[in-house]
Amino acid sequence: MRTLVLLLAAIGTVVEAAVFGGVLYVLGAVIGAYSMSMDGMPAARGQLAVWIIAAVLALVLAAPAVPLVAAAIRGRPFGRPARGLIIGVLVLDAILGIVVELISGELAFVGVLAVFTVLLLALLADSAPRSRQAGPVPVA
């Protein structure tokens, strides 16, 4: 069950990163096509800024997929850096969920909420205490 949750979380983060990156890429293309400018700034500069934000956001959202897949294949718990990365993406995902709820429909919010849930479940499943193979506990 743990392996399935970890793989679903990895797939979810990659899909979410592709969707958010794609939407921001299209937004940048619209800025360029309609020559939109803000306070006299050239449209090309605004388009480039949105594309840079899209790339950074997509990379950050997809980053936990690597330790999730590695943990699923190896069968070992996360290390400290991977755990911190997943917690950071959970916070970012919560903020994105609020933004998506405010500006989009319910289906998009359900998608973000599903990725958040699977990531949180992966984090909790990984931190569950494991039984030791040391044998019986001595009685004092």
C-alpha cells in the first residue's frame, strides 16, 4: 500500500506541475500575442517574467517526484532533505489550492486537493513507526 501511495503522489506532483506550468505558459503567450504591457513595460518583458515563473513553479512542484519514486523503489523512509522538500511543496500546494478555488472552478480545486491529500498521505505513511527485527523485548 505504501508503494502505491508513493507512486500516486509522484505521478500527481508531475501532472500538477505540468498543468500549472502549461497554464502559465499559455498566459505568457497571450501577453505576447495581445502586446499587453503594465505601466509602460514592454510586453516581451512581461511575457518572459511569466514564463520564468512557470518554469520555476513547475520545477518546484515536480521536485518531490524524485524522492517519492526513490522511496517507493528502495522501500526505505525519506531522508531529512526529502521530507523538508515534501513539506514545503505541501505548503505551496495549500496556497495554490486557495488561489485555484478563488479564480477557477471546483474541478481544478478537487485536482489540487487530491494531489495535496496523496502527498500528505505519502508523508504520513512514510513516517509510520516500523517494528524492529531484534526479537523479544526483555522483561526487567
